[in-house]
Amino acid sequence: MKLTKILMLLIGLALLAAACQRQPTQMDPGGYTGTNKTNNTHIRDGIKPGSESSESGGEHNSSGENAAGESHLSETLRPQKIADMMIGRGEQDQAAPVLKVITPANGATVGSSTVKVKLELGGDLKGYKPMKDMATGMGNHIHVILDNQPYEAYYNLDQEFELRNVTDGEHSLRFFPSRPWHESYKNDGAFQIIRFTVKNGGADNSKPATTNSNQMMSSAKTSAPPEGKDMQASTAGAVDMTKPLLTYSRPKGEYKGADAENVMIDFWLSNGKLVGDGGEYRVHYTVDGGEAKYIDKWQPIWLSGWTNGKHTVKLELVDKNGNPVDNGGYNSTTREITVMNNNAPAASHIGNSNGGH
């Protein structure tokens, strides 16, 4: 009898100890050991937070790790900061802006290394107007792309935009309207591309820029200079404007603080549709040479999980079987960005800013 009681007591103590081990704690809430899954839906153009989100397409939904094991990137929701901005913008994000290129004309020959760009904006604007808020440094703008260089932001269409020190030879220019957070408008008529030639432009980067009265720009007393940018040396690819063309837009430059937590991939696609939109093409992307993933619907995606430092992002247009689709070399583009997020782990190659606008 005593032996039976002792055995029952020992069994009770063992069961009590096991229950204590399974008891959830703050450090181990329920003993879950799996990886958190990120909600892979995101808001399409004009869909407000809380409404039905779009389907995300293709294999790009899975989280991945780059070749160096430095980033664990996963697709995430449109950042709340941007969703809030959309609400405050009224109907602007349902606009259908249409661009017209005034100068340079398609096929024009320009006899100067400074190429002046003039655009006209029309369409169903719903209040959309390019303009920079001087307090925030943000605002609606036009992305201007010379050849396949990173875009430049053009805010004031009342003035010309200057592309400076453009080398002799044939060049291409691409344009499309953008929101303050650099997400492009994707309606018909928003995108324009032209080709032009600089002949005997006389660019000389060793001398300071001067005004027409031969004063140095730094000391010239003139009205506010037009927006513009000294351009890298480049020439146009052999682009066929009738064939599928992928235009890389974002990411670009340096991302700091909260902006580094979720980085947007965005692009313009001409003369073709992605498989998720009823077409036959896909956008293949890699980060730091890591796992290949795909975007199958023409809409931006946001990636979270970046480490601090420099990263390379490559976008490439491929057919539904994964074969590259070439068009003058423009359908495969690689950019380098720098991430500086106080909450992110440090990578071994932190770099300098290369401009986020």
C-alpha cells in the first residue's frame, strides 16, 4: 500500500514538472519555433489601406537570403507612412497623367553639351502636379532617364530641365510621372521615349560651368538656375521602341532610418504584359547576386529585412520560360544602393550616399 502511494506521488511530481516546462513565458510565448510569415499582399495604384489588396504574382513571395548570407528579405505590405500619405492626397493616386515631350524633339540634333528638356503634362490629373515641398524635399515629379543611367527627378515643369555635359553621339531619353515616394504612374500615355543626337557639343568637364556672360555659375547674379544634372558619359543602346522595354526606376541611392526598413522595387514596362496580367513576360530580380525571384504583376513590391551597407539590385525582363528578352541592353539593369537603418544589423561593406532622389 505504501509502495503504491509512493509510486503515485512520484508520477504526480513528474507530471507537474512537465507541465511547468510547457508553461508559456514572456521569452517563449507558447514555444513557437517557426519563421514568421510576412503578409505578401500590397496596395495597387489607388487602393486605400484596409480595402481588398492585389494578388502578388510569381515566385517572388518567398523570403530569401543573399549569396553572402547578409540579408533575409521578404515581401511586405506597403509601408503605413505611404498608405497614410495616399489618404491625404485625395484622388491624386487615381490620376492618369499624360506626358508630351516638347524638346528635344524625337530625332533632333542638338549642337550643345547642355540639352534642355521641356515637357507638357495633361490627362486626367485629379489634382496631380509636379512640385517640391521645400520643407520635406519631397513632392510629385517626373523621372528623367538619359540612356540607361539612374533617373533624375524633375519637379518644376514651368522651367526647362537641363542635362549638362552630355557627350557627342546618339542618346535616348525616357520620362514618366512619379509620386513623392517615387512610385510611377502606369497608365497609357504616362511613359514617353525619344532619341536625339548631340553633335559638336563641346563638353569639357575640366572647366567650370559659366553663364552666357562668361561668369562662373557660383558668382553669377541671375535668377534661380533651372533644375538639372551633370550627366555621366553614355550613349544610347540600340533600342527598338516597338519591342518590350523594361525601364528600371527604384530602388536608387541611399536609404536611411525608417525609409530603410521597407525598400520599394518599381519599374516601367512598355510594349508587353507580365504573365499575371495576361501577358507572356516576367520581371526577374536578384539582390546581391542571391536567389532569383520573379514579379508577375506590374505593380511595385516592398522588401524588408535589409542589412546595413551596400547592396546590388538587378532587374531583368525575361519570357515566361525565364529566357532574357534583350532590347538595346536596357532590359537588364543593375543598381547599387546603400542602406543605413539603425535597427538593422551591420554588414561588412557600408558605403557612402549616392543620392536617393
